[in-house]
Amino acid sequence: MDPNVEDQPIHIARANISKLHNAVQLLRRVYFLTSRGTREAAVVPVDLGELIQEVGGPDQAAAILKTHLADKG
């Protein structure tokens, strides 16, 4: 596993779960798990995951971020 690459094939992430966990926890990195080159899931620091839950889940968090980004532009 290359911790500098944000897209990680699922089979490599599975084989290196401890390294992935450490990079997310200690380096506060976000990684995307891929299958055949397509992003299927993300591994994020726990505080970000908790914030997503707090605002009502991933769809609500995405809507909030999109609105915020649109207001800045």
C-alpha cells in the first residue's frame, strides 16, 4: 500500500488494513477504496464520519457542502 495514493484497490487495502488505519488515524488522510478502478467507498477520520452522521448522513452532508461551495463561488 502506498500511503501517498488516495485511491486504494480493495484487495490491497484489505491486505494492509493496519497501514490504512494508521494513515487515516495518524495522518488524517482520506482514502477511496476502488474496484476495477472505480471508487466505491471512502475511509475517513472518525471525526469527519461523526460530523456526517450528525448532520443527517452522507446525502445531507453532501448537500450542505455543495451549498457552501456554491456560496463561495
